[in-house]
Amino acid sequence: MKRKTILAMLTALPLAPTIASAVRSIGTAAAFTRARPGTARWPSMAQWTRLRAQVGGRLLTLRNAFTRCATASECATLFNNLKNPYYINETPNVTQTLGWLEAWTTHPSVYAVAAKSAADVAAAVKFAREHDLRVAVRGGGHSYQGTSNAPDSMLVWTHPMDQIVMHDAFVPQGCSSAPLHAVSVGAGNIWGRVYNAVTTQHGRYVQGGGCTTVGVAGLVSSGGFGSFSKNYGSAAGSLLEAEVVTADGKIRIANACQNSDLFWALKGGGGGTFGVITRLTLMTHDLPEFFGAAYGSIKANSDAAYHRLIERVVSFYAESLHNPHWGEQLGFHRSNFLSLSMVSQGLDQAALQALWKPFFDWVATSPKDYSYREPVGVVAGPAQHWWDPDFIKRYDPHAVTVDPRAGANPRNFWWTGDGDQVGQFIYAFESLWLPQSLLATENRGRFVDALFAATRHWTVGLHFNKGLSGAPADAVARARDTATNPAMLDAFALAIIAMSDQDIYPGLRGHEVKMSDAGQYVSGVHSSMNELRAIVPNGGSYVSEASYFDPHWQQQYWGSNYARLAQIKQKYDPTGLFIVHNGVGSENWSRDGFTRLS
């Protein structure tokens, strides 16, 4: 399938006048091309050696892990490692997503600065600016769209910046606001380690990502949703202060009282775009006594029964779950089954059982129509142990996978259900925010019909924690003061429809892309989403989980916020040192980020 074919299949939206004018204003510098290895402007070995000395010897030379996969045994070892997110997190020449059909393939930078301090980052940024280098920025390396890697570039790798400091009374620099409970984290941290420090060790809660190995800085700068966002809001909304190195090489503090425009842009304006974040301070919250879950899957024995099941669960969500207590997702599968992967906060076991009993009873009254693919049920437990692998392994050992490497930190774990994202290759991926109006009684039937129609093409996931309709007013207010598309404030869920696979790297023998099936995958995902877009034509998408090929990403990702983001980009990065695919200002650059187009 050719790229133009895929592009033709994607939904086109009118480019809003405010966005179009913002695009024209992002810069008018003469076109130029960044330096590549082998060109006259590429730094000499002596210049690289000086940079290595400036950063304490932490300049790494990177090699493509796949080109060194010389034997079947070596390849088997590599791809086995690529199913371990901790291996990926600690390895700068690979990323968690290995590529996207006809979009990008993971490829390492030529050099990486393994930054331990903001001074290291500043030295790297100044060097890149001086030598016209392409810059990539990586913390966790989860980016679906490949923004945390770039061939022929210099990587700023923040992984060594792993400090975590708790605060009982934090006041942002230069501010006179009331002190808050907070946590400061280095930009190289992943959420599992932050949750261990904040929740397991200190009995507080910080809003982060649902996956334990997502990078902290990348999640916050893209907006950031986690399992309990329906109560606590977005991760970006909890940001109190950031330390960031901007394109001029300066180390800046950004908060509500200084560099406030930059601070706002860092809250959801996209990672690797406005500078290199080196430290973040986030507010923490009181921890509820209980976190819980509803789980299992229900099989319908006919299309008609499946339609009724969808109707029933949508009504159940609208009437009982559309509130701050519930997050995560329901899966509506092509093969006529519903999967439950919901989580709760603040409800004990008795409350969960009473709440879900009417729905489970309804299913049980029709044994000829419904059966259980997996047992259904609910469970509640102490919230302080939610990210405690020792506790989880005692009570639900299949829920987590522990880092199997010899000598690995025993607290390295990931949710088993997230395993298919590790080392994935994406064939197609689309998302859409669904407004709360669809849950109204008069609109519910239309939504159910569209959802059922979508499942005739592909499986649909509704991620309820990635929309803030039903959230408390304070969480909504914090999220409103971020750069994320305002559509998420009114959305009860983010619909995600996607297809990916593992053990794939284009051009590598035995791991080739499944081109014979690719057209079916892309067509199925696109056709499925079109059923939902027919009733939500301008719903918007989440920047971290969206189509690589969306031609109107400015409107989809940021909506009315894009014009302001473009102005801030021009102020802090007028020459476009930080360019990522479909990032603010990237419309003025070639897709590889090397050649300025205007």
C-alpha cells in the first residue's frame, strides 16, 4: 500500500483560519538544511571530543541494534529484549515503538548526550545550535509517532536524570501562592518509580500515566492521562514548575509567575518542541483508602445480542460510572465480545459489588445470549499498594510482569496487559474524543448504533480516563489551563482504534512487515473510526495517541490553542532547533526535520 493511498483514506478537516494564520507566522528565515554525517558542516572529531569533556564523558556513540543482528540467535535475543520495557528504557539506541507502516522506523542518533544535569543539556543544546545539528530528545522513549528518535541526529537522553524529591510545602520560585504538597522529579524518570516514591513509600498520589514505564516529561508535555485522571485531572494540570533548557541554551524556570507563557506551552503543547525539560514539580494529592477494578469479558452469541449488550453497558456507564470514581476502558471487539478493564478510586469492595450487581445480573438472565470468555468480577484493595509489586504478586501474580533480567531492580514491573505495546510496530492508529452529549438519553441510541457499526470493521476501545467529562470542577479547571485540545474537557472518553504487532522491523529477514495484511489492517481501522466520526465530525485527537498521517493535526491535537502555541514557539525557538513530527512549527520543515521549507 502506497503512502498516498493511506493518506487518501484519512479524514480531512477544514483548516481553521486562526491555525492557518498561525502557521504563516511561525517564521520566515531563509531555507537551510541541517548538517548530516559526511557533510562539510558536520562537527569534527576534535569538536565532538570537546563536547564529551564538557558533559563529563557522557557522550555516547550509538549503533543501529538491528544492523548488528547478524545471526538468528542474536536476533532472537534482541527481539526478546525488546519485549522488556526496562531494557528499552535503559538502551538509547532503541525505542519502545519500533515503527509505523510507511511512516517511520526506529533508528538511533549518531551520538547521544546522557545528561545528568541541566548543565549537560545546555552544553548539548549550544553545541547543536552552533553546528546546525538535528536534535532528538528522549526520556522514556514511548513515542508512537517516533518523536524520540531521529537518524543522523544528536540525541539528548535524559535517562540519567532520575532524582525524586518530596515536598510538604512547595511554593514555585518567584510566587507567593499557598504552599502545596508536591514532588520534584528528574526528566529521566518513568512513572512506576515515581509512584513507588509518592504512593508506596509516602502515601500520597501524583497524577501520571497508566503504564509504569512511560516517561514523566513526555507524558506531562503531551497533556498526560492516567488510570485515575477522571478524578485528578491531567498530568499537565498538576504541573507547578518546570526547569527547561530552551533553544538559546539557557536554563530557565517556568511556572505561573515567571516564563508563564512557556510554562503553559509545556503543559500539553507537545514533547521535544519548546525545549528540553530537565526537572518537573507536580502537585500531589491525598490518597484514597481504596483503588479497585472491574474485570472480565462477555461473549454475545449473535449480532443482535451484541447490539443489546453494547446498549446495556453504555447505559450502565452513563448512569453509574460517568463520575470521578471510574477510569480506564471497555473494549468492544469485532468478534462480538465486550472486555472490562475498568479501575476505580475511593470505593470499597462492598460498594463495587453493589454497583456492578445490576449489570452482571442482567447478563446472567440471558444465558442463551451471553457467556463469559473470562470470569467477570470486581475487587478493591488498599490504594497504597497499587504499585507495590510485592503486594501484587501475593494477591494477583498474573496482573504484572517483573523484569526477568539477572540483577534487575525487583521493583521493575509492568502491567501484563500493557505487554503488547512493548516493541510494537504500528500498522494503523486513530483516536477521537467523544463528547458527553452522546450519553444523553436522546442521543444514546445513535451512539450505540455507531459503536456497533464500528465493531463490524475493527475493535474499538473507549478510554474513559482520557476525557474529563464527569470529573470534579477543580480537576477540570486545572486541565482547562493547559494547552491540550479543549475538546477533552467535554469528552467522556477517548475512542482508540488501532492495529499493531510485535517482532517486526522493516527490511530485517524473518521480521518483515506483513504487507499482505497491511491494507486490511489500515482499511479496517479507518473504516471503523469513520463510523464514529460520522456522529462526531470534529471531536479532536490526543497528541500522544493519534494518527501519524492526519493532515490537519494542528486542529485535531490542539484546537483553538494552536495559534497561541505557535507564537510561543516563535518566541523561544525562532530557528526551529526543536522539531518533531506533527509538533508545533513542524509544518515549516521537511518530514525528517532537516530542511526548512519556509
